Amino acid sequence: MKIEPPNRKDVRWIAERLVHADELVFSALGKHLAEQLPDLGLLQEVIDRKLVEREATYSLQALGLAFGKVFVNLNENYDWWMVEDEYGRDPAIRYMKTSIRVFPQTITSKRVEDQKEVNVRALYDGLLKQLDQIRREIAEDA
């Protein structure tokens, strides 16, 4: 497995999906994503209204990246990294240069595709709590 900062192609790839997520939200709700906490409510509304079919993986994953963008913007020391393995190359949120990584692209899409209930704010809060716990455990072990 290779973990590295995003290159220009990766940044463009992520940006295209973030633009797609914003266009989806704007066409459905008349509001633009601002990469801040209120975006979670907009993402929730799009999911709740079933405005994206569960087979629309590209769009669902774009919404996941928008979720990730909010997380990165609001949480210090987290940033985008690329993880490459036998399955491909995917964007991940990484805490500093630790092994703590989250893959926001699929955080909502897998749940929608599996027809599970999605609570975007609970996912965000749960992720934050879980990552804080992991960081504390790492600090205690150091």
C-alpha cells in the first residue's frame, strides 16, 4: 500500500467530484455547498429525498467527498491523502502523518446502496468521536 499527498491529477479528480456534489445539491435544493457544517444538512436532505438513486455510485461518492471536505475544513491536522493498493487509488482523510485514515468517498454511498438509514450528522459526530478516541489512545501509548 502506498500513501502519498495528492498530485495535480488527484486534486483535479477530487475537485470535479466536489463540483458535481455542489451541482447536485444546487439543482435539488437551490443552495450551494459552503464546505462548512450546514452542508451536512443539505447532504442529508438530498439523501432523505432520494434525489440520487442508490445505483448512482459516482454521485453518491461525490456527496461523500463533500462530507469529507467539511470534515477537513473543520478539524485541524486532518488533510487529503491518496491511498493506492491492489484495488486502486482513492482519496482518504489522514490525521497528520499517522496511520489514522478515513475514506469519506464511501461513507454515505455504501449505506445508501445497502438501503440502510443514513444520518449524516450522526456519521460526522461519530467519526469525530471515534477519531478523537484513537488519537488519545495513540498519545497514551507514545
